Amino acid sequence: MHLRSGRAALLLGMLLLTTASARGRVVISLDYSLDAGGLFDSTAARTVMDRAAQVFSDRFVDNLTAITPGGSNTWSARIINPGTGALDYDPHLTSVAANIIKVYVGSRPLTGLEVGSAGIGAAVVGGSQAFTDNAASRGQSGALTSPKTDFGPWGGSIAFDINTPWYFGLSSGGLTVNKVDFLTVAVHEFAHLFGFSASQPSFAARVSNSKFTGPRAVAANNGVLPDVTGSHWLNMSSTVGASGPSQVALMDGNIPTGVRRRMTVLDWAALGDVGWEVAIPGDANANGEVGFSDFQLLEQNFGLTNARWSQGDFNEDGVVDTADFAILMKNYGHRQAGAIAPASGLVDVPEPAGWGMLAIVMITRLTQRQRVRCDRSECR
């Protein structure tokens, strides 16, 4: 089927306009300067740590305000030193830019069976009420209410055990039964840092009688209150992505050797309940809406394996394919409303006139791209 070039061009031009209200993605800035144990002298360890951070920077849509002291307004960060374990350590951080989350990463011998440990950052603050409120909330008004319903961290620290037999690989293909998957643990610890923690008020406010009452998590768990113990799920399972495989939820308290786990729908829903705005399926560039720029990212990466959300892997199965295209089309034109539809990850939206043509244009482009790849590789 052929489209008249003028009509197709007009349609694509109209689609490009749908991204006009783009929002900034949260950026996680990693600092290894306190790594006394030397684990992150390894390029492989840093590469996997970067990938773990991208899991969240690919999905968080919140607008975090800057913390910018001046005059009588003062701010100085405090963390658990990831290299030594020292409490209330001053890393000499005195400001944080908008949409930046600063995370100090290091390694040391941890105690008992602990393989990783995360600590949410604190600060010594002084000055006007407006300044101290902003420092405590980063523009998330629910972080100032009682009980708290949101979370606006500046960052914190994550430590890893130096004596654990780690597997550093982006692919799980080389993971053996005697190794602990570093990517699994790193993503788990980031989730703690981002509020899945009994010490975090908007999480604690959602716990009653060892049940998590957050509405998104309850919906993701088929209407049943999930079980929690401390800062972890208790024997909870969920799916990876909207229709992916079932696994023990990442935020379960036990991570066995030889196993890779990923964020599940239940884990993402809980982060939504503590206050994060999680990008809706199809929003590859995390700008708050599903539009043509998201299709362009999917198109560029179509067929890619070991893929990320920002490359178009919306069902989080590691491959950018027609299933991800179907998710993008299902949500095309939808704008962020502060939450995903927890159980399915899909959002029903009206289908305006011309969407049939839109689908034809996109399918044609994907087909042409795949044909070019086949021609170059002489595939059959």
C-alpha cells in the first residue's frame, strides 16, 4: 500500500508537534570518589552500575527542583560513607542542580549476609522557610505533608560487599550458580535509595500490619494487599513488564546466587505509591507523553537485543520488537497523569481520525528498516 507523499508528510509533521511539552528526565550522577574497597576500579563494575542507574533514569518523569544555597540559605549534604560505613559523613556537596540525583558509590566488607546497602541522603540546612522546604521536597509538595505522600531526594550512597563473588555482565548468559549478579543487586539497592525503605516516610505511611496499602501496588497485585517485612516484600511475585514472565519481585529480601532478577510491575507500582512519576509504556524518552519521538527511538533500535526502556523495550524483555510497537501504538498520544495503569501497563486512549494512517506510516518505516538490515546482512 502506498501513501501520497504530501499527506504522509503532513501527518508526520502533525505527530512531531505532539512532543512540544517535553519534560526533563531525571539524571542519576554517580560518584566513585569514596570507593575505598576498590571494586569500582574495574571498568566492568562501573559499566553495570551505569546500566542499573539507567533503569530508573529511563522511567522517572518527576521534575526535581535545584538546591541552590546563597546568602543566609545554607545546605550541606550528609551520607553514609560507602567506602568506610561512617555515619553522617560530609562529602563536601553544597548544591544540587535541577533533575539531578547524586549517588556516592563504593565498596567495603559488609557484615553478615549483606551484599549491598543503600542510604538515603540527609543534609544540614539553614535559611528561609521557602529554601528549607525546597531542600526537603525538591518541588514535590507531597513530601511536606503529614503524612507524607511524595519523595524528593537529593541522592545518597550505595555500598557493595568487597568479598562477594560478583558477576559483572550486562547479559545474564555468563552468570553461574556460584556468582551473585551485580546488576540485580545494584538495581535492588537503587530502589531502596529511591524510597522503597521503611525509613522513608511516604513508604512507611503505606504499611499497616505488615501489608503495603499503596493503591498502585494493590492493583498490580490483583487487588490483594502485598506482604512486606521491613524494607522488603515478603514472598511476593509479579511480572516483568506488562505481559512478561513472572518472577520473585526484585524487592524481596533474598537474592540467591546464579539468578538475575529485574524490576517487576509490582516493584514499579510501589515506587509510584511512594511518590515517583513513572513513565507510561511507550514513553521512551521519559518526557511525559507518548509521541513520534518515542517511535523514532523504537525505530532506530528495532531488533536490538539487551535493550533498555529508552531504546524502545517497553515490555522489558530485552528485545525491541513488534510487541513494543504494539504497546507504543496502544498509548500513542497519552500524556503523563502521575501514574501508570498498574496491572497491565497499558492505557486506553481515544483513537482520533487518521490513526489508521499513522499505523501504516509507522509499520511501513519499520518494514523498510528491517528490509535494509536484511539486505546488508544477506538474511533470508
